[in-house]
Amino acid sequence: MYRFKNNYKNYLRYNKHKRACALCAPEDFTIIEQTEYAVVVVNNYPYDIWEQSVVLEHLMVLPLEHKANLSELSPATQNDIMALLAAYETKGYNIYARSVNNKHRSVAHHQHTHLIKIANDYARASLYIEKPYLLKMFGRHTKSKKTAQN
């Protein structure tokens, strides 16, 4: 999962100045759906590439409880989140969450799950370099409206 350069810079800038928990204020996001225990929001800094395909839509499921992992959430919240994940999976979204110990998890102490819808095309190859930042896709076959630019 990758972001193109401008999106990545905006994401880093946001993370540098964020408050204690960026996910405890769902009103900072565009809310798609809210249940009693969780909310589905549009990710403000979506991935651009997922599994060598263009990301068409990137949502997140946020529990309203501030807990680091699923096992700490109440059973009612766990059930609510699972129902949301099942519903979005049937709509074609990939489901992804990082473990608490994953060094790439940007919000370490608030469990959240990514819902990622990708185009049905793919790149034959990609190149990613962290420093200096470079992300290139090669041999893409696209039928989607979103184009791969960096």
C-alpha cells in the first residue's frame, strides 16, 4: 500500500501536528455510516496503490471506544464492527488492519480497520523507494477513471 508523493507529504505533515488521537474525533472525517458502536469514514489521506492496483475508494471503520486492539473492545463493539466489515466486504472492499506492534501503524492506540476498493486492473511492476521518495507503476492496464500520477 502506497501513497503518491503529494498525498504522502500531506499525510506526513498531518501526522506531525496531530492531536493525541487523530481517530477520536470522527467529525474530522466525512462520515459514510454510523452505528451505535462504530463509524465508517472516508480516509483523509487514502492509499493510492493497493496490491499493484489503483485505489478507487479508501474508507476506515473506527470504533467509538478508544482501545488499541480488537480484543480490548466490548463484545457489542466487536459484533458491530464485524457486521460492518461483512457488509463492506460484500460491496467489494478489501479489509486490512495492522497489529498493535506493527511499526507502520500510524495511530498506535486506537484500533481502526481499512476498507479499500481497488480497480480491476493491475501494474505489471512497481518501484518504491522511501528516500528519496519515489513510486512508479509500470505496464498498467487501466479501465478506471483515476490515473496513476506522482
